[in-house]
Amino acid sequence: MGPAPRLSVPPTQPTQPTQPSGSALPAEPGVPPRLAHREAGIPLPTPRLLGFVLFLGFAILSFAIGSNTERAHETGSADAPVKAPVVSEPVPETRVVVPAAVGGWQPVVQREGAYAYDVPPDWTPRPGTIHGWETEGTQFTLVTSAFVGERACGPDEHARRGGSGLTAATGKDAATAATETAETLARHAYTPDGGVEPDVEVVERRSVEVSIGGRDGEAELVLAEVTVADAGECLPRTALVGALAVAVPDNDSVPVLLAYDGQDGKDATSKDDMVRLLTSLRSVPENERETTVVTPTP
């Protein structure tokens, strides 16, 4: 039985940034305390490109996702050793709170409140967390995270049954971005180290609408069923991966919300709930945002 894929970007809490004076855009989060050997992963949008879509209300969403993910991909020199995660005592922090769009669910809110999505009651929102995987030197990372099934595998303290988060894909076509990022996540999350890649079958693909910038925006949704070739000790035999890519007019990058969950147990996230999670992605008007001070759990 093969080992589970190595989590190269374990869940970490970025340091609190300082907002630049006069900046209308969210500040980038601090660099996560664990560094990879080389720069890799999905290419990200630049602030210059994002400026073209400001008038449509997409810029805050795209910039927040892109800049957070870009920080997750920043690396040290090729010869620098990989640093272990920094462990520190939780300190109180200010968080933005917004209402849920799905009744009885929990919002996962980007740090400045620019965007949010909802997760079921048994999931744990960890919006300040960056998580991801490394496969043969490449990284795949997600920001504004949530998790389900904490400590799903005894030997691996970072193992979760499932999770969610956002990334950014290059290109203009949302349908292509949704399919490719879902397949990429499946390969990273469900291929054991040195093992065989899983079989990934797209079982649903359709256009949907999401609320972005106070209006309905076009998005493409994909669901894929994953059959793991070598489940081993910590991987499920089957999994469900979903992706929702937001079409951004006249831009060269696409924000993508991803979610994944093992399907072996009776508590697994259903296809219907996966769709609800993905289509709850939205930008949040300032008048719906409130702030609160919390002390995160370790």
C-alpha cells in the first residue's frame, strides 16, 4: 500500500498584513512559514490585468484570490532547505463576519470580506489558512480554506477527509479552467507518493450564475468522481471533486473555487451539497460585513 501524498504546504496561518496607505485593494497576506524548493503551480493574475475589470466589480474578487494564492506559491532559493511549519500560541485576531447565503451553513470569509462561500455544518471554516500539495516539485495551493474530517488519518496530523479553497487559473475560458483545476486537484490530492494517478471522470458540467459585484455573474461548474488506484492507509477509495470557475470579462485569469471530499463513509459530502457549496461563492457588499475579535484554535 502506497503512502499518502506529502502535504508540502500544510495548513498555516499567514501573518496579519499592513494595509498600504491609500490602497483601494486588499493587502496581501504574509508568506506562509513553509517554503518550497522552486516556484511552481498555477500561474496567477497580475494587478495590471485585474485593473481592466474593475468597472465590472470583479477586480476585488480576482485580486484577493490571485494575490493570496501568489503568496502561497512564493519560494526560497533552489538550494535552501525546506523549513518546518512555525508553531506559535494562538493570538486574538479581528475577523470579518458576513451572513450565510445557505440556511444553516457557515460562511468562509476572505480576510477583508471581499468574497465568501458557505460550507455545511460539519465543516470547519479556516479562512486564514493556506493549504496544498507538492508533487514532483510542483505545488498546488488553495486559500480561504475550510476542512471536513479533521485528523482523518492517525499517522498524519494534517490529514483531512476533505476541504475547499480558492485558486486562480490562467486563460479566459471558465469552462476549461473548471475542468482542468478539478483534474489537477484530483491528481495532487489522490495520488500516493510514487504511486499511480487516480482515474478522474467528469460526471457533471454546466453553466451557473453567482452573485459578483451586485449582479449575477456567469460561472462554470464541474463535478468529477475520483477512483483512487492505491488508497493505502490514508486515502479514500473514491472521492468527489468540484470546481466553480467565474468568468471574468477581458481578463487573462479565472478565479476558481474548489472542494473535495472522500466518499467512503456515510458522512461524505453529497453531490447536491457540493453544488450548494460551490454556487454559494459571492462578493459581499460592505454594508453586510461586520468585524469581531476571535482567538483561533490551534
